Amino acid sequence: MYESFYALTGKPFQLNPDPAFFFASRGHRRAFAYLQYGVHQSEGFIVITGEIGAGKTTLVRNLFEQLDRSQLVAAQLVSTQLDADDMLRSIAVAFGLNVKSVDKATLLASLEAFLCQLAVSQKRALLVVDEAQNLTPRAIEELRMLSNFQLGEQALLQSFLIGQPELRQMMQGSEMQQLRQRVIASYHLGPLDKTETQAYIEHRLTHVGWSGDPQFEPVALELIHTASAGIPRRINTLCNRLMLAGFLGEKHVFGVNDVQQIAHEISEELGPEAALARIPAAAAALKLASTASPVESTAWLAHFHDIEERLGRVEKTMGSALRLLQRLLGPEHMSKPGTPARR
């Protein structure tokens, strides 16, 4: 709705992962380098973890766009509490095999024959398991067993495990020792820092033709980082709602109060799972002022002094009005708080 109002060519803060918007922060560059390293090694496991909304799926989709499909056949599996047999069947389906009504032995034989055929054709197979923290220990063990498939010295299947922080905890379990020995690299994708958050917002806006409208005040950008904790999906949620509100209110500059209001609304609507910090506006402003440059700090202090002066003037005006009312009506018409007026 707001794209035309701000003269944009598309939605800059859509929630669906889109490799076209890939932002190469320090963490994302390193995680992507690990995935590329894994493809180059053509064996073993790569494990990438990160918080919900950290950008893991976007990483994978960006990788898929850069793969040489003439040499590698890649499949992605989004696990949802899959046990061993269900996972094997899902893997086969992801690679395009028809295994609806076969037993496990036939299923494994079909998978191995398919992988061998790829190897003979000078191709390799890559399996990416997203949300891997949902896999049961038996399912993960089946994955490890699939990595044993070989044709001569060549491994037939390589797997990347992508998941939330719980996956890291699972990998530390004693039952995962054999799998850990097959992991050639692992990386935990952290949040964006303040500078990266601003660059991320501007990157997404620029991708859809942004020319400076709307503007984000520096303190507003800092509060977006604070409220979102630097998690890209939370930044998208907050900025999308912020721009929608700006369109409805015909605003072209976003300040700290705008961000605070939207963060509060999202937290009220979605509850704790929204994962947006609920910072009182004054406290947020004072915190930002304490970390701002001397010029910005002076501006913020002047702003709050101005508010205090206005409140003082309002109180004086109300006091004067009350005294005038007392003189006009006389003391017999004024009652003390909590007592009935005389008649």
C-alpha cells in the first residue's frame, strides 16, 4: 500500500526470504563462506545455526541461486518433527523419487541407486535440511548413515543442517558423537550490530528504488536496532509497520516516537513472541542520548528541557485560572475535595 506513496518499486520489508535482498553482514558473509566451503569439499556435514529470523533460509536460497546445476543436484527439506522413516521418505521425494508405498529397504536401495546414477553422470547430491532442530535423534542417525553411501572414494551425498540454537545443544549430546566427527564446519549466525542494522534498512530500501523518502532519524534507527535486537526478520516486521503507519499519516520523516509506538503496538498484538523490546519512550530517548554524539546529546537535552518548560507553563496557567475562578465564585461556592458543595 505504501510503495506508491514513497515512490518505491516494491515492498522493501517483506517477511518471505528473498535472495534478491541478501545483505552481506559480517556474520552472513562468514556463514555463506562456510556453505560455499562445504560445497567445495563435497562431503561431510555443514551446520549453521541462528535465532528465528536471523536470515538462515535466505542464506540457503542465495546459495541455491549460485550453484552449478550441471554438476550438483540440490534438494531442500524443511523438517517438522520427522522421525527416521518419515525423513528418509521425505528426502527421496525431495530428490524426485516415487517412493510412496515401498518399505524401508526398498527406499534405501532406491536412494542409493539414484545417488550412484548421479555420480556416474559426474554429478553430486546436496541435501539441505532446514529447521533441523526438529529432527529426532533417530532421524539424525539415519542422515549420518546416508553419508556412508560411496562410489569408490567418492561420497554420494553431502548434507547441510540449518537450525535454531537448539540444534547446537543437540549436537553436544553424547549420542551425536559419530555425527560430530562428520561435521567439517559449523557456524552460529548472530544478530546485526547498530551500524549493520542501519545499513540493512538502507540496503533493502535502495533495492526498491529508495531516494531518501522516507527519512529515518539517527535515533529512530538506533531504537529499531534496540527493539529488534538486530534480528533481520524483526527489523522487517517493525519497518514494514512503520512505513504503513507513515503512509496512513502522510509522514516522510520517522522519529523515535514513531518507532516506539509501532514497537508497542506489535508487542501488544502479538504478545511476547513478537520479541520486540518494550522500552518506554522517555527511557529510550535518554538511553539513546547517552550514547549519541555531543551534538545529538545536546539536541536531546534541549528537547526535554523544552518539554519541561512547557509543562511548567501549563501548570502555572492552570493555577492562575483556578485562583481567578475562586475570586469570581467566592469561597462559599468552592468546596474542598471530597466534600459536597453548598447550596
